Amino acid sequence: MRSPKLVTIGLTTVVLMCLLSAPSQTYASPEEKAKASVSVDCKQGSGLVQVNILSTRKIGKIHLVVKDAKGKAVYIEEGKAMSEELVRRFDKGMFPKGAVTLTVEARDFNITQEFVVQ
């Protein structure tokens, strides 16, 4: 028979796996969703967070902001993407653990994506 401690650890693991496998939340208008998409890959076993930005045309000037659960900006990047795709890889160590929000602003779209750093 299993001890209560093992059952608790097993249940915690199942809950964490469900949280990690749940899709992250995206906020964008229907027009913006048709023009561009943002996906965040933040797996528990990886030390990296990968951000993929795809657009229907050249992205141009872009502004990325990552905020923690309290709304404090922990990463800001401004630049210019001369193609339809932009990929960024970040070390998880630079983000606080918990809920994080990524906002991507460009001339054609403004998309906010939530994800969880474990």
C-alpha cells in the first residue's frame, strides 16, 4: 500500500504536468490573429524559453516586453525584423518563477501571450 506522502507527491506531479501542458493564453483581436501569431515554448525540462513570432508580411519595427505577475517589466527589447519570422530564445533564469506575460507590438499587430515559468 502506498504511503500518504507518495500519493501527495504523485498528485503534485500530475497537477504540475497539467499546468505545463495547458496552452498559454493569447490576447489579440481577430484582425491581428489573421495577420500574425506568437507562440511561447516553455517546457519544464528545458532551460530555455523560445518565442516564435510569425507574420503575413515583414514585421518591421518590433517591441517586446516581458512582465512578471505583478506587472513589473523584466525584459524589454526594441528592434527591427526584416522577415516574416522572428525567433528569440531566453534563459529561464532571467525570468521569475510563476506567471509571465509577453507583449509583442509591431506596426500590424499587438499580441499579448501569457505563460508559466517553472
